[in-house]
Amino acid sequence: MSLDGKVAFITGVARGQGRAHAVRLARDGAKVVGVDICEDIASMDYPNASEADLAETVKLVESEGGAMIGTKADVRDFAAVKTAVDQGVERYGRLDIVIANAGIVRLGDEPEDFLTVWRDIIDTNLTGVFHTVKASTQHLIDGGEGGSIVITSSSAGLKGTGTSKTGGSAYTAAKRGLVGYMQVLANELAKHMIRVNTIHPTGVATGMVMNEAMQKLFASGDPALASMQNALPIEILQPEDIANAVAWLVSDEAKFITGVALPLDAGFTIR
Ligand SMILES: NC(=O)c1ccc[n+]([C@@H]2O[C@H](COP(=O)([O-])OP(=O)(O)OC[C@H]3O[C@@H](n4cnc5c(N)ncnc54)[C@H](O)[C@@H]3O)[C@@H](O)[C@H]2O)c1
């Protein structure tokens, strides 16, 4: 599954799944252009990645023999995302793969300022993906060799899990919205041999889940969590499990796969 000569743009690249994608695609030969906010968002109940995390991702990519530009940028800021992609294309000459991965959640208590929670989650998880795609698509077309866009949704994008609390509802609404957006893009970009798919991971051991706020939620025995179980007897996936599937999805081995909402979920959706 060689990606020699390919260039990938990845958002939310400083840790977790974004980092795993960067390292895996670099191992397969791709150069990486990545952004991460590297700052906390006040309405969230767990921390985002830091600039040190972003530097660590760059180091890990380089230790695979790869090359990466890592930029601090917020996907809610279209101009910042566009500048980062444009600079990457200027440095590496082209763009072939886009992984719109940055995302946030808030599943715990209902905060007083619930309107800000709704706005921040929709702005990051839905509008942020729109910004990422909008800033990248012309570069994919200009490359003249097709391309692959992978949008990170969630099992929440396929199945009605979560709660009526604002954070869970906004998360599910955004992640389900991405499926519709993906289908439109897949139709529209097919003539350029650009493939567009969503992935739908179940729980993955990253900063989004392995944090104090989530531990508190699990300890509270919230009934909403009872529906959150995989069919396979696997409690949680690792970021590398998701990166392995994505490495295949962006490779030529999946060259006719487009418009697909792909569960990477140990059977979560069928349970
Ligand atoms: N971890 C899970 O259980 C799980 C399950 C299904 C889907 N997902 C999705 O996977 C994706 C990756 O999350 P993860 O599990 O690696 O969690 P994570 O919190 O470790 O990683 C998310 C990254 O995105 C960055 N980020 C957040 N807001 C940003 C913004 N506005 N602009 C730029 N970067 C921003 C964070 O700093 C962090 O590095 C997310 O879209 C998430 O919704 C996660």
C-alpha cells in the first residue's frame, strides 16, 4: 500500500487518531501537512492537545523517515486552515489525501452556557470539516491524479446514541451531518477521481475519552452509557486500529470505494 510521492493534509494531528494517521501514512511514504488548535476550548470539559504534542507528532513522523509541516491552526478559522494547506502544497508540490479528523465532545453535565457548547461543537465538528474540505479540494483537482478525502465521523453518526444533553446532541447532529455532506461531495468530485468517505469509529483510547470528565461520567453509571457497547468483546480500540483502516482506505487498494460510511466499530452499530 505504498503512498510514495503522495501528500496528506490531516487536521487534529497533535495527538490521538490524527497523530496515528500521520505516523502511519508517513510510514507508507506520504508527506504530511497537519494542523491542530493546540489550545483548550473553554466550553469543553477536557483539555485539547498542546504545542508540545504537535512537536511530538512531527518528531514521530520524522523518525519514520517522513517529512511533516505541523501548524497551530483552529479548523473554525477558514483563513488559517487555507494558509496551512497552501503552505504545505507550496512546500511539497501537491495534495492527494485529506483526513478531516479534528473534533471535540462534551458528554458530561449540562452547563449553564449550553448555547456556547452547541456552537463550539457544531463549529468544530461540522463547519471545521467544511473548512478543511473547501481549503483542500482545488489542490486535489489541480494534482490531476484523483485523491481521497476521509472525514472522521463517529458511531454517533450512524446510531442514535448519546443523550439529550446539549454536548451529546450537538456531537451526534454534527457527526450525522457529515454523512450527508460526504455523499454530496462523493457525487460531485467523482468526475475528478476524488473519493470521499466517512469513517465511524467506536470508542478509541485518546484524549477525548481518557480524561477526568469522562471517568466521572462512567463512574456515575449514566444510563446512556449502557447502549454504548461493542458487539465484539473489545472495550476500546486503539488509534492505530483506526489508522490501519484509513491507510487502506486512502490507498489504491480501495481505489473504487467512494460514498461509503464505513463503521470501524467492533460491531457497535449492529448491537
Ligand atoms: N475517541 C473516540 O472514542 C472517538 C470515537 C469516534 C469518533 N471520534 C472522532 O475522532 C476524531 C479524533 O479524535 P480523537 O479520538 O483522536 O480525540 P483527541 O481529543 O485526542 O484528538 C482531537 C484533536 O483535535 C484537536 N482539535 C480540537 N479542536 C480543534 C480545532 N477547533 N481545530 C483544530 N484542531 C482541533 C485537539 O487538540 C486534538 O489534538 C474526532 O473527530 C472525534 O470526534 C473519536
